[in-house]
Amino acid sequence: MLANPFTKALWETRRSLIGWVLGVSGVGALYAVFWPAMETPEMQEAMASFPQDILDALNYDNLTTASGYLSGSVYGLLVPILVTVFAIGGGTRAVAGDEEAGTLDLLLAHPLSRTRLAMHRVAALLTCLAVITVVLGLVLSAMIVPVGLDGVSVRDLAAMTVHLTLFGATFLALAFAIGAAIGGKGRTLASSSGIAVLAYLAATVIPQVEGLEWVRNLSPYYWYSGEDPLVNGVQTGHALLLAGLTAVLVATGVWRFNRRDVAT
Amino acid sequence: MADNPAIRTERLTKMYGRARGLAGLDLQVTTGEVYGFLGPNGAGKSTTIRLLLDLIRPTSGTATVLGLRPRADGLALRRRIGYLAGDFIVDGRQTGRELLTYLGNLRGGVPRATVDALAERLGLDLGRRIRDLSKGNRQKVGVVQAFMHTPELLILDEPTSGLDPLLQQVFVAMVREAKAAGQTVFMSSHVMSEVQHTADRVGIIRDGRLVAVERVEELRQRSVRRVEVHFSEPVTPSAFVGVPGVSELAVDGPTLHCRLDGPADALVKALGRHTVVSLLIEEPDLEDFFLSVYQHNGGGRDAG
């Protein structure tokens, strides 16, 4: 478990990972359990009375089907927020947090390159992220029959899981890159979170303004769920955009990290 | 050996924005010696050490460590170095054993027996979480990780801060053994006493420049010592007036006090004409030298 920075990072995060898995899957399961109630005519009527703009902004654009409900509720708001928090928190800790705590010096005084340390830590975080998203997918898959999520297949959930994982990876890479390139825990957290909020607004609120619909095409949030992968399957173009941006961010972060001073 | 230095820097300069961390440091540490790197806080000691480890990069100038460049050959170089920072900071949630196993693995594995032997010698409990350890015990973990792979070069940044006097003695013994085993030791401090028992040479840094380099042995010979002698019967001061190196002579019955400058030979021979009951020559306080270099080098010019 203490063989290298990758296994070390996984080992250190074991308790918090269990918490994240339980939390995210719990939120998903809780929403799913409420689907039978949402299906009732009374609830459908109540939801219909909400202004459409608000429903759009909250991603509740189709609540008449189980997949529309899951897209809007589970995968539309709370889970991506949780995943973003996990990703930005982890990405910030990977370099900037450790540096600010003063614990990076000792490791880098060892025969360990900055590239290797960074890549191992990013890989460990991506592994944790995948565990969180896959367990959520599995939990929901197991609930399809008991809860009556008609029309949702394991294949649909797998596609959604791919998008959710890549979405989380993008913000993980963003926070990692800012921390690795510039350093400073507070700065990294603040700027990554700011960008995440902007991305959310760019996919939901800003496109509602006349002439600004195109803005959503720039948002990782739109690449994540804009084309509804739960219904339409993996959107290759958007998936590649998320994966590509992740790779570029990680590479840029490592490149800058190798060229800068480590703060005391 | 002089043409194969363990550490050599040439005009090494580091600017922090407009503030100067190092201003053209020319340093040479010979292979196999213990080098004391002295200066007050903020003089540039840690900056120098962090440059040698490639944690930061110089604004200009070069550094060569064990014949390698910190930037280009960092991995190969750091494999052969043991580093200890004065404020040894690690994640406190792990035990000493876990941390040392991990750090050992980064070096390709360190025999458990070596770690255990060091820990036992320092009286360190490896099974406890680091956050539950006192500052001194935490520092011991740092000492173990710096020594455990028997590196060719030990870079120690104010290493004994936080160690109690007893452990400082153990540490002094460890540094001497490292030297005896052919290891080079580069040790920074802001007090002379931390290095004077082990260092072959001391370099004094001030405002990012080396202002003096001295052999400790020569400093010792040059420095002033206080002498106290008890005779079996009262003596007359005149017997010691004019003895080379002796000043501030004070005789009170069978007791003599004086200052001694330089070699003790003439005084010892003068004492030999009487029956000496006890003789105390104080260890010279090299701190005075350190302070005098500081007071006399107000301009920070190269005097070394």
C-alpha cells in the first residue's frame, strides 16, 4: 500500500472515499425511490405549474419519463455538484494543498520526479472518481426493477456514467492544473470553483438570453448532459471534448509544475 | 579531493521578485568533510539548500552536487542525498513506520533493520501516529529518514532544532560516524554551537553571500579561552606575568584565573613548575567569532 505515490494516495483516501461513495449513491438511491411518487398525476400537475425557465435552469425538463426524471434529478444537479466538489477538492489537494501544508518538499527531495508524483496522484484521484460514479450507476441499475424505472436500461446508465466520470475528470484536471501551475490552495479552490459555476451558468442560464444560445457549446456541463446521454447513449463528440480537455489540463499542469519553484 | 567537491556553486543567485535570496554564492564543500553553513535566519541558508535539491531554480549561476546538476540530473542526484529540514513537516495521520516505509520505497527500499536500529538509537516509537508525537520526536523521524539509506551526502537544514541536549549528543555522534564512513555532511545552522563539535569547516553567509570560510580547528587555536588553575599552595602572580598568550591574570591564593590566546604550551610549562591540583581550560566559544564576522562585515563584502 505504501509502494508508490499512487497506492499511497489511494490508501490515504480510503475512509473519505467510502464516505463519498455512500453519499453520492445514497443521493441517487433516494431520488430513485421517489420516482413512483413523481409518476402520480398529482405530482406531474404540480411540477407543470412551475415556470418552464426555472425547470430548465434546474434541468428538470422532462419529468414524465423515468429517464427524464433521473437525468434531471440524480444526474442533473445534485450528483454533478457533489462530483464537482470531490473533483475540485481532490485536484486542489494533489499539489497546491500539499505544497501549502509544507509536505511537498520532503517528497520532492527524494528520487521522485515531479511528473511522476503528479501523474500518480491524478491517477489515484481518477480511480476514486470512477469508483464513485460506477457504484452510483450500479446502485441505480439494481433499482430499475424494484422501483419501476421503466425505459431505463443498464446500458443507458453506463453511458451516463461515462459522461459523469469524464465530467468529473475535467474539473479534477482543472483544479490540479491550476494548483500545479500556480500553487496556493485558496487561489486554486476559488478559481476552480468559479470556473465550475461559470460552466454551469453557461450551460443553463446564459443560453436563455436571446442570441447567446451558442455559449452552452463551450461548457463542460453541456458536454456532460446537454444531449441527454441517459436517453441518447454516449455522445462521442462531447465525451472526446471532456477527455481531451482533461488531458490538456493535466499535461499543462505537469509542464508548468516542472518549471516552477516549490513554495516553502 | 579538492578537485572533486561534493558541492560547488558558482555565482549562484536567486531573486524573489525584487528581493534577493542569494547574491552570487560561491560555495565549495569537499567530499568527505562536515561543512557548517552558518548564518542568521533570512541570510539565504534554506534558499541555498532548496536550490541544491532542485526544489527551486536559480535566477543565475550554477550548482554542481556530487558532480551532477540539480536540474538536469535531479533523480540520480537525490537518490544519493539525505535531506532533513529543521521544521520536519509531514502528514500527521500516518505512523512513523508507515512514513519511513513509504519514503524508503521511493528510494527502492531500505532495510527494515536499518530503520529499526536508527529509531532505537534515537528512542523513537515508530508505531505512533506522527501527530501524536512531540516536536522533538517528530524531528527524530526526520533524522531517521535522512540517514536510513546511508547517503553519500547529507544535507541538514538546522537539524537539531527541537532535539533535547541528550539527543543532540546522539546526533553529533551520528554525524561523526557518517564522516568516518566517508559521507559528506552539509549542515546549516544559525548558532555556532550546533556545528562546532562536528564541522571541519564553517562558511558564514550574510545577505546571500559567503563572507567567511574557516577551518574550525584553526578557529579553536586562534580563539580566546578562559583558564582556571588550582594549586596545592598559594602562588605569586609574578611567576605568570609575561607568559605568551596569557592576559587578564588574577591570582587569589592557590587559585589562578586568566585568558589564554593561542597555543597553551607556554602556560602549561609555566604551570608545571608548581603542583597543580586541577586545571580547567574552557572550550573556546566560537560563537564570538561568528558574531564578530557579522559585526565586521557590515557591507556584506566577500571576505572569505
